[in-house]
Amino acid sequence: MTQQWTENDVPNQTGRIVIVTGANSGIGWDTARVLAQKGATVIMACRSMQRANPAAEQIKALNPSGTVIPMQLDLGNLESVRAFAAEFLAQYTRLDLLINNAGVMMPPYGKTTQGFEQQFGINHLGHFALTGLLLELLNATPNARIVTVSSGAHQTGIINFDDLNWEKEYPAMRSYGQSKLANLLFTYELQRRLTAMQRTTLAVASHPGWTSTNLQQHSGFVQFLNPFFAQDSAMGALPTLYAAVASSVHGGDYYGPSGLWEMRGYPKKVSSSARSHDEAVARRLWEISESLTQVTYPLAPVMQP
């Protein structure tokens, strides 16, 4: 029963190593805070160290039993992703939790360092590359999990294979929906491949509902409605935390708030769109993502009967 599950229900995380991307604010910060308070060593993987360092100090001021360590990671630059992974792998011999939380929402049109549209490049490709580079260590760590944060906006998403970078037109909301659908297609395909190769690592997804964070800085309309509908980031982080640590979680699960239209409330298992379960689209997106990022996973595709 998940109706009243709170951060107090997170079990002891002592000895566990965790990466949280975008941990300097919003649900990423609260996710890092809770896991550190429960004893984990939390790597706060953030684009801006000027923001990451004070965010880490805020958590340290709470005297957590665990540790927070800011590290630089720019998901909009695949060279930064490779550098982060190399630095992490040089320092740590286990990785219990990878929480792919960072993202951008409806910014003005722009491209990543490698020339990908920002939302597709950061929200999907950056995390795809990061996960692939860390997967062998995750698989070598007993009961590891990969949690990727999607959004209810995935329901509007369609993978636009003819123009993944939105160079013909740029409808910001549709682009965001595509990137969040890509998060789910990736999660489900990753779990299928992990299962086929008998790995114990779980790939799961979550969404925070309507949560007031600086992710919404480019949407004045959303910010206007926040006082009426939004929950705070501590509540918004609960589905991610549940997916990361609850004992009842299975690979391929998706968690969100339990309230009306999944906008707010305590975490529960939720459903995603039919498009998110399209295995042919997922395989095609996977192959394209490997090609675009030049990150090849140590997992074979699942053969169809």
C-alpha cells in the first residue's frame, strides 16, 4: 500500500552509493537530501558547480548521516558526460542507484554542444549516454536500480524520427513530450534487455506530478497556476524515492502521485501511454541513440519470436 508512503519510510541507505543528476534544486535536491539523511553517499551531478556547491552545503547543514559530494556533469555535452563517468569510475567500486532526474522544460529553441535539440539532447540522450557508460558497474552492484524521471507530458509525446532535432519547426511542448516519452521507451527497453541477460539491475521510472520547481521557468502560464495546483518539491520527490528504494518495486514499473489526474499526492504505481510500450519504436530509438551518442550498451537486443 503506497497511499501514505513518505520519506520517513525510506530504509537505511548506509553504505550505498547514489548519483542524482540535477540535484542542485527541485525534486533532485530533495531526493539527494533524503537519501543522504538516510545514510547514503550521494553524488550531486550538476551542470553548474556554482549552484551545486551551495545546494550541497544546505544538505550538510541538516547534519545527515550520509555524505553529499557535488560533481560537474553537463548532460548537454557528451564529452562532459564521458568525463563525469570516467571520474566516477576511477573513484568508486559500486553504484547502487542512478537517478536520471535532470532536465529542461520548454526552453527557447537551442542545441546541445553536439548539435541536438536541447530537450531531446539533455532529457534523453544525455541520460542514455550516462547510463550506458555506468551500466557495467551498476550490473556488478547487487540490487542496483536505475530511476529515470519522466512526466505526465509523455502522454502527448510522439517520437518524431523524421526530425528528432525539430529543425523544421519547434513546438516547445511537443518537443518536451517527445523527450519524456523517450525516457519511458528507454526505461522499458532497458529493462527488457536486462531481463533477457539475467541481470538483477532494475530499470524503473517515475514522474513528480504537478510540482513547483524552477524547471518551469520558461512557462509563465504554468507558474501562474502553481499556487492552485502544484505540490512542493519534497512531495514531488516521493515517486522517485519510492521507485529507488521500495521493496515492492519491479523492473519496468512507473510511479507517480496518487491524487486526481496524478497531479499531486503520495506515490503509487501508475500507467503510461500505449506509445510508451511500443517495442518496435523503443528498439529503433535505442539504436539511433547509440549511434548519436556513440555509447554502445553491453546488452544485446531482445529477439522477437
